[in-house]
Amino acid sequence: MSAPHADSPDQARFINLTTYRKDGRAVVTPVWVVAHGGKAYSYTLRNSYKVKRLRNNPQVRMVACDLRGEQESGPHWSGTGRVVSEPELMREVYAAFGTKYGLIYHLMTFMRWLRRGLNDRALLELDCRPK
């Protein structure tokens, strides 16, 4: 569980990431998040609707949540997101996930690698400010 009133999204253990459909409707998804270079990052499957929505509309909103997506008290952050394509940045950020989430991240990564490899992931860069 994240600390209440996190000063930035990356201080939270989990965030609710809001992306927007073409018709403007919001879709909220709980995700892991880490900080790197002053921005927050999350990852998902490359062919997920989250990636498709982000490519159509880069606007995002975030708030700290628990593992089940229940919103915690504290600020919301708004900004933009993009799908990262730079290999060096991807290596650095995935290493940051390993540092923050430890054994569970490494176990999940290993299980994904066994099932389908690691090329099915998309790294999301989230540049947000308090709202």
C-alpha cells in the first residue's frame, strides 16, 4: 500500500492511471509506477487498450491507490503520456521497477518471459503535475 498524501505519483506503490477513449470517456486502471529522470513510468502489454487510448489522446490523470484500485487520500496529477521507444531508457526504467518492487517484479517478469517473452511489453512515460 502506498503512503497517504504522496507528493508525486512515483512515491505511491500503485496509481490509478486514467486514459481517455476517442469519445472522451475516462478509463481508470490501477498500475505500478516508478520514477526516473523527473518523470513517472508504468508498463503494460503492447497491444492493450491502454496503449491504444494513450496513442489517440496523450492526456492522463493519476491518483494513488491500493492494489485493488481503491483511491487513497491525497492529490491528483494531470499531464501527458507517451509510449517509450528508446532502448536505453527502457533498460534503465525496467531496472528501476526491479529496485522498487523487488522479488515480485522479477518473478512476474520471469513468468511473462516463460509464457511469451518480453517483447510484448510497452513502457509508458507519464509527465504529470499536481492538479
